[in-house]
Amino acid sequence: LGAEGLMNWRPTIRARAWLALVLPPGAWFAFQQGLSALLHVRCDATFIGIVWGFASILICALALRIAWPLRRHQGALANPWLARLAVAVAAIFALAILFQTLALSIVPPCIA
């Protein structure tokens, strides 16, 4: 690809649908494991965990934004189904992260 071809390059619909499908579970896993490791070392870092939770929810919202216009795309049958699945997965993982963030803000992690 030349310089002009690189400027006009855009990932395929299937690649965007897969990206939207993989981002939310990855954000949830990083939030879950990272928050656990952080709070084991510094249990007073609740604010960092809450900010991290909202950042993870934003990643899920980004995945939803990527998948939303693809769900009605005409083409190979698998692509719109992947996009619809990605929308549902983004919503479910955003809800899970929201519940974990709310639990972190309600229950103090330092109980010693």
C-alpha cells in the first residue's frame, strides 16, 4: 500500500464486529483482576478503582458505538449477527462493571 492507500484503509466489517465483541470482556477482565491486585496492595485506593471502573464502562460504550451501525449492515449473514452479539455483550459487561464499581463505592475494601 502506498501513502494514499494507507490513508484510506479501513478495517472490514467483520474485523470491526470482532473488535466490538472482544473489547468488553477484555475490559471487564482487566478491571476485575487489576482491581483485585490493586486492592490487595493498597486497600485505601478506592477512588482509583472507581475511576478505573468508569473507564472500563467507557471502553464498553466504545465497543457499543463500533457495533451499533454494523448491526443492520447488508452483506454476509455472519457480520450483522456478530454486531448484534457485540451490542448485547457490551451491555452485559458494562452492567457487570457498573455493579462491581457500585459495590466498591458502598462496601469499604479495608476491613481489618
